Amino acid sequence: MDIFLLCVFLPLVTVAWGQYSDYYYGPYNYGDNDEWVNVYRQGFNFQCPHGQVIVAVRSVFSKKEGSDRLWNYACMPASQSLGEPTECWWEDINRAGTEWYQTCSNNGLVSGFQSQYFPSVLDREWQFYCCRYSRRCPYSCWLTTEYPGHYGEDMDMMMYTYDYYIRGATTTFSAVHRDRQWKFIVCRMTDYDCPFQNV
């Protein structure tokens, strides 16, 4: 009798779980053979394909290579409910050696990173590549935990929940370790156009 009940209820529980739980992204593809997008002490420019957004960031630190990091990113298509991107742009430069906080203006989502290394401060300047989807607005925003957990450690940040998007980041810079910790700004986006913009 118990086996019969299990056979009856298990499919129902599975269907309910699929309907009401969050959807999760699958394994991330960091590009061809998981190669890094940069070499140490060199600049780089990474952009997701059209209609895709950043969903994972991976990095390793090397003190002997100028306290620099190798970087790689994974992209996934934005939800179909957002439609196609209507506009994309590069945000202002975040200067090396300083702490900063930045979100994509005009309700944009992060779809790429650009960076240049500065040996004089053993740090990088950064720019976000942002894309706006119609006039959709962010809501239910939060900050991730710090990545990496400690200065000088490897970093592997992944967006596990579907329909949450990276809108920016805040970083702290250690003059002792010559490294950064990142907290990513993550939001949901409305399924409808909004009558306002953020700045």
C-alpha cells in the first residue's frame, strides 16, 4: 500500500515543485575551452551576444603577476518576457585604486565588462556594458555576498535563480592586498513597461 501511495503522489509533488519553485540556470559555458578573456596586466573587452546578459563571473588572483586577476564570464539569454534589447551602451569608467558603486543607468542590465590594468596602482579600471529592454524597470533588488570571500582568493559568482539580473556592483579595494572584493547588485525586472527611468 505504501509503494502504491508513493507512486501516486510522487509525480504530483514533482509537478507542483516545477510550477512553484524558482527556475535555475543550468551549467555555465564560459566560452571556448573555459579560456580566460584576458592575460595578466592586459586590458580586455567582453560583451555577451545580442540579447544575452552576464550570469556568472569567474576569476583567479596572482600576486606575482602584479596583483592582477584573470577573468571569465558566462552569458545566458534574457527572459523572453523582456523582449529584445532596445539600446546598449558603455557606462562611465570606474577608476583604479578607488572604491566605487555603480548600476547601469536607464534601467539597463549588465551584458559585458571592459577593463584596463594600471601598474602604478596594481589595480584595474572598469566599465559595464549595459543593455536596456524596452522600458522594463528593476524591483526586488539586493546585494550578493562578497566575491571573493577574502582578498586574494579565487572567485566564482553564479546566478542560480532565473529572472534575476545583474544591474551593477559595489567594490572595495585593499591597498594592502592590492585586490578587490565585489558585491553584485541583482534585481528582478517588471513584465511591463514603466513610466519612469532611473538615473
